[in-house]
Amino acid sequence: MSVPECLAWPIVYNLALRLYCDLEQPKSIMLDERTRSATFKGQLSLSHDDIRTQTTATCRFIIGPGWQEQLPYVACDESWVTRGNADWHTYPDGSLCFEFDERWRDELTIVAAEDGLGPAAEFAKTWCLRSTRCLLWRHLVAHRAGMKKWPKAWESWSHGRVDAHEQYYQEKLRSVVHS
């Protein structure tokens, strides 16, 4: 979806504010009108789905003008996060691979086209936070249990763009067959 330049900043701010409001103190935000991006940091509760916990993780987010087509940058500063290991869905800088970018783009394009950018921002916020919480919870559980390998029982995207794309393509085919 192409957004006129004059609307890019309010759209970035829309998602950034939704995400920022879900973080716990201490938290901070920096808005950069020149790059039309929002960078923020705070404590993210790891409670998700049926997991209830008081545990939080210090996370950093960067939202840019292309958030409907490009995953937000999410990084975690906790020592228990395994960094730079594709098996653990992380990069060397501590950023997280919490979703496959093609799936993100396709799903948000559909939501934005059908319901508008406000609902797409709410959907993106919920998806980003749930996926991040789930991934970080797995890191914490593995750290506490002394696990060195990602368990096969934990669902995840295949490694590498080609393999992940094939997995996504197969998922899309299954959803068409079952609908």
C-alpha cells in the first residue's frame, strides 16, 4: 500500500504509540521526524496466551514508515537471550526474528485494505507483541533449563529466506485447501 508522504509520519506514530503504551516503566521514546521513525525502549511483560508471569524483559523497538511491509525492529537487552544464532531466531545485535517478513507484509496488506490503517496498526501491535513475548519466553525457559538447542517441538520458521519462503508457501496452500 502506498501512503502519501504527508501521511507517513502519523501512520508511524499510530503504531509506535500503540506499542509504547503496552510497555511498562521505565520506558522512553524518541521520535525522529526527519527519518519518520520512532525508537522506544521499555519493559515488556512476558505474559502471553496461557502464560501468566511477573517477568519482564527490556526491549527496544524501531518503527519506520514502511511498517506495513517491513517488520518492526525489536531487540532485547536481557543476558538470557541467545544472540546471533539463527536457531534461536536472533541476530548478533540482540534483535529478534519474531515473524517471517513475507507473512507480515501479506497479512497487514489484507487488514489495511479491508479495514483501514488504524485497525491494521492495532493488528500489527498485537501480533508483534504476542510473537515477541512468545519468543522471549522460550529464551527464558531454555536459559533456566540449561537448554542449548531449540526444541523441535517449538514451532518456528525455517532458516534462510528460501526455506522460510517455501514453508510459508506451503502454509498458504494448506489454508486455501481447507477454506
